[in-house]
Amino acid sequence: MSDTSSARTSPLLPGAAVGVVGGGQLGRYFVLEARRLGFVTWVLDPDANAPAMQLAEYTIVANYDDTDALTKLGTACEAVTVEFENVPAQSLEQLSRLCQIAPSADNIRIAQDRDLEKRTAIQHGLTPVPYATIVYNGDIAEAVESVGLPAILKTARLGYDGKGQVVCHSVADVASAFDAVDGVLCVLERRIELQAEISVILARGFDHDVAVFPVARNVHVKGVLSTSTVPAALDNAVLDNAERQARELADGLDYHGVLAVEFFVDEQGNVLFNEMAPRPHNSGHYSLDATVCSQFEQQLRVLCRWPLGSTALLSPVCMLNLLGDAWVNGPPDWSAAFSKTGAHIHLYGKAEARAGRKMGHVNCLDNSAAAALASAETLLGILSD
């Protein structure tokens, strides 16, 4: 049965039950928006104390592929979404027979496989970084010849925040990295000189209406997002190109929900597809304080078949990720952080701080993007001391 088998045709109204598979911080903000707007909320997650599980009225502690738990969720809710793309596509197929879902199982399946994701992007007119697929050791030499060196070997599945990625400078490096991941399907990408990394976050409804958030310019440290600054300090032609490509991908996929599309901008100004996330995205957290409608409210609006909200920017902003590293010498200096004008602090309710773990973020609003970025960098120094 298709994902549209149980699709609603009329809007869901406050008082209805909505659910999310995944209990992390992205699910937490979905729950907050849903509760603010009067919905009954359900969350399914294996961790009873996950951030979203702390706030939902109803929780189901179970694995994402637990058929009994999914039946309970799909029966209780009129509509269900996902927090992240590693929810099994089969789980969404099961839910689709019970209630409205967004995004579709097919779109989740594409986002779970880098090779399929890139082939799909090409099909819809986007241009990825030059890459080759490695299925077994015999593919390595040809892949290196095609892509060139240096290159980055990435596992095709389950890689995020720099995990499952190795920079390679020789054929031997590629072979060693491939062996280290036990020879699972990989893609080898050319490592290019970057002018910038950017992301486009949009919402697309069941009526095919699209609302695009302002493009964010992102900085990563050790493979993990550090800051996202809006407006992005790049030529309008680059920003327009990125928005156009993101729209084309969403339309080509007949996507429903919030979609994040990450791009590389090379030194010549070419906009190259990196990856997509079929959900709200870390780089869109600035929307919680700096746009009329947040990415999480848009997620709910699509799911409930409401008109999309405004994505107009209220203030220049820089989103600063707070990682567990800032807790290494004890809790950060919150008093200094709270005294900083324009800083909006968000903490996710995670009990244990670990290096590299996303514990929260701060949205720094200021008179310009440059000033907002400077404010975020200053704040990071305060919190990391």
C-alpha cells in the first residue's frame, strides 16, 4: 500500500493527536510547537528520558522498528512525522497505512543512502561534488582515477556530523579506509577548495506550496556544525542558485514536510549539492528566534495541511551550537551568557554532556550578520573557558 493510502484531505485542528518518531532535540521542538498550538503529542523513542520524551503527553519506549509500538502510535495519532532520517523506511510504510505521514517512506529511503541520494539529485538537475561509488576493493583504483586526490571516503549509510568519513591522499589511504569500515558500500568524493558551505531549508505542503527560509552560511569544526549565519554573505546569484536547486529537488521528489539541502560553494561560485535532510535541520535553528515562523512550526503546518507560515527574517542572526566540550571543566558560565544582549539560549535537556554531543544552541541577534557572528564567537569563548 502506498504512503498516500491513509492521507487526509482536510486540515487537522487543535485537539487532534500528532506524533513524532525520534525523541532528540528536533523532536523536542516539534512537540513544543504542537503543544503551543493545542495538539496532543506522542513520541516514540528507545530512550525514556530523551529530550522530546520529557515534554510529550504520551510516550512509547520502543525501537523504531517495533511493529506493535508503531501500530500503537499510528492508531493513536492522526498524523506522524520523523525527527531524523535513520528511522527505517519500513516503519513509515507501516504508519502510512494507519495515519497521515510526512515525509514519505520513499524520501526517507533516498536520504539514508548517499549513493542513491546523489543519483536522485542528478536526476532532478542538481550537480553533486564529483564522486564515485565503491562496492568492493576492485573499484578503488578506478574510483580514485575518476575522482582525483585528495578525496573523502564516506560510508553510504548512517554517516552524519563527520562520522563515517575519512580524508584520503593516496590509493592506499582509500583502501585502508574502506577496510576500516568492513567494506560496506561507500562513496568517494573529490575534496574541493571551498568558498563557503550553505544550507537551504524549505517547507513544501501537500498542495505543492513552497516556503523557503533565508539561506544560512555554515561553518563546521571537526565535521560538526559550529555556526550558521543569516543573511549569508555571498553573491545574490549564488544564493538564488541554491534556492532554485532546493526547490527543484523538493518538487522532483514531490516532497511533503521540511527539507534541508546542503550545498558547497567552490571558489568559482559553483553551487554543488552535498546532501539533503528530510526534516528540520541544525542550521535552521536560527528560525526559532529570527523568523516569523520557525522550521518546526512549518513541520507541523505541513503535517496538519495548514497554509505555510511566513519565513521573513526579523533580524540578522548567528546560531551557535553548544557542544558537550563546553562542560569539560564544569557547567558553562551561564550568568555571563544570560547577560549578553541579543543572545537567546536553548538547552535540550540532555542529562550527560560528552565531547561533540549537541547540548543546546544560542541564537545571537544583532544589527548585521557580521555583528551577530562576532557576538556568537565571543559567547563561545565565554562558555568554553
